[in-house]
Amino acid sequence: MFTDYTYKKSDRAKHLRITVKSSQEVVITIPKRMSMLRVELFVHQKQHWIKEQLEKLHTKRSTKKLGNLTNNDYKKHKETARKVITERVEYFARILEYSYGKIAIRNQSTRWGSCSSKGNLNFNYKLVLLPETLRDYVVVHELCHLKEMNHSKDFWKLVENVLPNYRTLRKELQEGYSC
């Protein structure tokens, strides 16, 4: 049962910790003076969680990467992205009656968009390669951060007011695409 795990004793660890790495390796970090019986019981109790994490990794690997995009692709799509995204930001900002600062188009590897506390909006140029509905979801999501800088219930209500199907769109983006 425990042959699928790597155990690592640590002088600094105060608690047992399970880490599921992107390589699908499961590492159990153990405080120096903890008994292996307690460790094995803990791992046994966490089997379901470990399995879920491994399945999520497998699902992520099967998501649609937008191809092996290069810096030349960024240069090629950046201005189109700026034009399309700016139009959508302006459209939804009018609906929401929000004002915003600058719009930046970036080549990010992990985020579709972000909103700064100064009201500036950052978007990944790869948004122009997504279906329009998902692009709009990201734009609305970031605009709503102008009013709620968190993911509280109030934040999601703002998003839902504009996109009642935001849950479906969010799930499609998370499960179907990666930057």
C-alpha cells in the first residue's frame, strides 16, 4: 500500500504533510520524531484526497493547451488581443458602470487576467485564441474585481448579474484550457 509514496523526514516539519507533485509523485513529509504507525494511519485516512489530486493532475494534462506558442506568436497576436479585449472591457464596463485604469496585454503562463488595486487590468494575449464566451467571462471576472478584490459571495453575485451562466463558463475554462 505504501510503496507508491516517498517519505521525507524533516527537522523543521511540525505536522505531517502530503504533497502531490505535477510528476504525480506523492511525497509524505514527516516530523523527525513521529512514529511510522501514525504516518501510515494518516496516509490511509487521506487515500481519497490523494486519489482526487492525482485525478485532477491527469485531467489537467488532458486539457487543451493552446499549442506550443512562441514569443513570435505573442508579437503576432498582441495587437489583435489589445483591440478585441479593449472592446469587450469597454462594453462590459458600460453595462456595469465601472471605470478602470490601464489595460495591459501580457504573455503570461498561468493567468488569464488580473486586476490591480489601482484599477489596472491585465489580460493574457492568449484570450483571443479562446471562444468568445470564455473571453467575455475573463473580462467580466476581472472587471468585477474593481468592486470586490476577492472571491467572496458578493464578488460572484456581481459576476452572475452579468453572466448568469458564469459557473458553466468558469468550469469550461478551468477544465478545458490552460495558458
